[in-house]
Amino acid sequence: MLETKYDHKRIEEGKYDRWKEKGYFSSGDKSKEPFTIVIPPPNVTGKLHLGHAWDTTIQDVLIRYKRMCGYDALWLPGMDHAGIATQAKVDKKLKDEGIDPRSMDREEWLKCAWAWKDEYAENIHSQWAKLGLSLDYTKERFTLDEGLSKAVREVFVRLYNEGLIYRGERIINWDPEAMTALSNEEVIYKDVEGAFYHIKYFIEDSDKYLEVATTRPETLFGDTAVAVNPEDERYKHLIGKNVILPILDKKIPIIGDRHADMEFGTGVVKITPAHDPNDFEVGNRHSLERIVIMNPNGTMNALCGEKYDGMDRFAAREAVVEELKEKDLLIKIEKITHNVGHSERTDVMVEPYLSKQWFVRMRPLADAVLENQKKKESKVNFVPARFEKIMNHWMEITYDWCISRQLWWGHRVPAWYKGDEVYVGMEAPEGDGWVQDPDVLDTWFSSALWPFSTLGWPENTELLDRYYPNDVLVTGYDIIPFWVNRMTFQGLKFTGSRPFRDCLIHGLIRDKQGRKMSKSLGNGVDPMDVIEEYGADALRYYLTTEVSAGMDLKYDEDKVKSTWNFINKLWNASRFVLINIENLKEEDYSLDNLKMTDKWIISKLNTTIKEVRRCLDKYEFNNAGSYLYNFIWESFCDNYIEMSKFTSGEISTKSTLYFVLSSILKMISPF
């Protein structure tokens, strides 16, 4: 008999291991129609947060529901190597142990990284178990495993051979702490206090000057021109003349270019082609020299002169301003607040930096997605539909994707060099003297292949044929540009079809005040702590039924506690039913001679089943939760159970109690 009070710890203990041992999560029954979800792979960088719990529980509800509906349901698990994030964690661990990670050779460091991966992968497995996730572990993958590495090389080589991957020198986002390139999506913009520094650039052989305003005076060492608009009556007569570059006292030309906005500031802009993306384009139009004046670690280099060589970029800014004051070249300092890019991983201010990197030529790939999204039968269907606009907008404005990273942890770029020769291939070229590119690929490059590489692509495997395209992807709206978009164009390019039929979008988890959860605010919640206090069922049911698709969730512990009370209510109802049907024999069970109250509750039950199925089919988990809650709490517990106490000895009452409770447990079991 059930205990008098619901004890989640005792109930949950040992259940997950038994489920796994009995193979309840396995897929592969070919007599059934397949249904597939591949898990968004968590990073092997630490513990899963509350957002992971939400995301994976939504998937588990779907996969359990489809399993119960008779599908061969595959929920494929796996983890992501998370290049820059994991490398930063491993480096910190080594530094804490008194080891300089950059003093190690690559292979020695990689042994430490793999040890980290093994340790934290086990942590994640343990957390998945605590959440009760019904994953098919027989098909688990890792983004650096042998099969996925082959898929990555295959994609790189094929795109390179088609001219869709190239190596070029361009302005990229540079992280001076991690000393690696970043994609635009890895840059977070923050409002910071800064200033416009108005500087005198004297016209050659004249006592007159042009007033140039800049937020980054330390970059003037890389100036190779000043630009004015060719239609600006104030300055167009100066085009072709020179100004004297402050501090360095060298001549640079005055050029005419539409980049100079007559309506903004003084209408005169300094051009630093190696340290500003717009200036880079201006430099290309006017064949200007590109002068890199910083080292990869964010310090100034020898081209800035002995005084500044080796000085931190921000210290150099202050020193340059002081020197400009001393030489009467500083007109004024105008304080401003402006939006400046920071590295998502290290939080340092990103430096626009001229660097030779590998890029994906995005325009034709993006256009293929935009064209496919016009086709109802083959498009990715977003739920809610409004999120399709994010994908389409990104595809419309897309730019070439910088995919190389100056890291050790990741997929090594499959390119080799010998003098001026470049070889790109699946394996190293034959012959002596070839040196492989030391860089690795952006983590998202391999993650973009996840829906099909995990199923065996580029081989034509049975798994790929059966389970691709995936049926649904569940993810947050914040990584549509990072991941959903890239999976879509890679899926179309290499398999000829969308990677998944539906893309179910959820929001972000925030605290009760609506603030984003972060270490700095100290408002983060560990889902394992919640499970310890209230149990996995209470957390899962709360997360999946609290808000509708696409909406942010304001985490409220009181509501988790209320969910526990709801489960306890169902527990007590179950206990009542079991006590009252203890003597009901199988041959006596019958729903033939029902009383009016029995018919009423069964009618209510049938309506609830119909509505819950309708809601789950439409991904309306919050509405399904409402139907379940109202039926269980009000109709069954508060009404029918109370009425049944007057006829508890009758077969129809016992049979109805058994039938309704069994149906409730089936309906609620996916949650």
C-alpha cells in the first residue's frame, strides 16, 4: 500500500536505472512509424542549468507521448565539445594548478582537455538521470567523435571545392584574452561610457587643420588616410592633398568617399583599414595600406613607436590623449555612452582586427534557405510561427561566416601548407614538408551538422534513412541565429532536405523579477537542488506547463511547491483508490452498469483525453497542463472521489475508480 504522504526521494530512487536496464528508452522497432528528436547537445563545460532542464523536459514529454502513441521514438543524446568555452575552463584549471597552459605542447594539453570532457560528461549523464530523461543511450554521440569528425571534414572539403569556403584577410572580431577570432554571433553588445576625442589633423604646408572625432584615439597609429564626402562643399577642394598624422608626423592622403557622412560630426573621418570594418572597405576602394598596430593580446606593437610598444590598448589610449594635449592637438573630449562589442565567453572588449582566417561564403547558402521557406511542404515550420521572421531576416542580411578559431580544442582545419601551396582534403597530403593549419573550426560548424551527422552521414546509413529529417527540434529563441539557421542551410546543402519538420521555440528562464539569471546577480537556480527539495516530477510539470511556447518563464519556487502539492493530491487520490479496489477481482471489473456519477466522470475523462492529445499534438503544453490539473483536482478528487464514498462497495464504483485513475496516470506520465 502507498505511504500516507508523497515522498519523492523514495519514489524516484532506483527507477531510472531500472528503466535503462529494461531498455524502455531504446528505439528501432521497424514495425512502427519513426519519430525523431536529437537533443541540443549541452556543452561539456560544467553543470546543466535550469534552462537545460526546461528544454530537455519539453523534449522528454514529446518523446514519451509519441512512444505511448505507438511510434518508434528515437531521442538521440549527445554533447558538444564547445571549443572556446571548454578551452577557457581547462586553461583556468591548469592555471589554478600552477601550470601555464601555453607552455604545454598541443598533444599534452589535449590529454587534459579529454580528461575534462570525460569528467563532465559523467556529470551531465548523472543530471539527465535525475531529470528522468528517456534518452536512447545506445545511439549517443559527441561532436568530436570519429564519425562526426569525418562529417566535418567532408563538409569543409566539399564547400572548399565548390568555392564556398575560402581563406582571406579581413576584419574580424578578435578576443584579446582568448586570442582567437569570433563570429558576430559570439559578440555581446553592452552600453559603456566612452568619449569622442576631437583631434587636429593639420593640412600639409598649412596652419589649418581638419577636426577628426574618434572614440579610439590609440588606433591613429594605423591611420592611412582621412576621408571627406566628395560632395561636401566644406572639404571637397582638399581631396588629393595630405594631412600630417598626429604623433607619428607622417603624411597621409585626404580622400573622397561616401563613407564620410556630411551630417554626422565634423564630416571628416580617420581611416584605419586594419582596425575597423568600415575603414577596411574604404581602404579596399582606395587601395590603402593596412597597418596592424596591435599584438594578438591587445597590446600595442612596435609600429606605434618605442614609447607605446607593448602597452595595453586602454593604457595606450590614455597615453595618446595626454601626448595630444601636450602637443596642442586635442580640441576637446566629448563624453558619450555607446554600444561596444564584448566577447560572449571572456567578457573582454572585442577588437576589430585584420587577420587571415577561413570563411564560409554565405550568400548562396542563405538564398537556398529563403527559397525553401516559401515551400509549405518542405520548409521548417516554426512554433510559434512568428519566430520564422528571425531566421529569414538573418538569411537576408547574412555576411560571410568566419569559421577558424585560434584554439587547440576542436576540429582541426583540414588544410595543409607547403610554401605557397595549399592542400585541402580528408587526409594529410603525401610527401614531405606539409604543415597542417594549427587552427580549429568554430564549434557551431560541427553543431550545424548535428541532425544528420549523428545518424551516420556522410555514409548512407540505415539510421539516416529511417530517422532523418528529424521530426522536431526544441530550442530557445536566443540561438536561432547561432544554430537553427546553420543547421537549416547545412541540411539543405548536404541532404537536400530540411533538418527537421518543426522547430519548437521556448523562451528564456528569468527570476521572479524578470531578470536574466546570472552569476553576477546571484539569482541562478540549480535544477538539482530543486529536484532534491521537490522531486523531478514537480520541477518537470512546472517547467513544461507554466507558459506557452516562445514565452519567457519567470521562475517562482512557490509555484514548484504548489506543483508538489498537486502531485501529493494525486498521490492521496491514488491511495484512496487502491484501498477501495483492493478486493476487486479482474473478472469482476466491468463498466457495463454505470451510475449517473460514473458516466459523468468518464465523460469528463474522455473530453480531457481528447483535449490533452490535441494540445500535445500542437505543442500547447501549458493548455494540456490546465486540462489535466482541472480534471484531476476538481472533477476527480474534489467531486467524484467524494461522491464515490457513498457507493464505494459497488462494482461500478470500484471499476470506474480504477479506470479513471489508470487513464489519469497514462495522461500525466509524459510530464
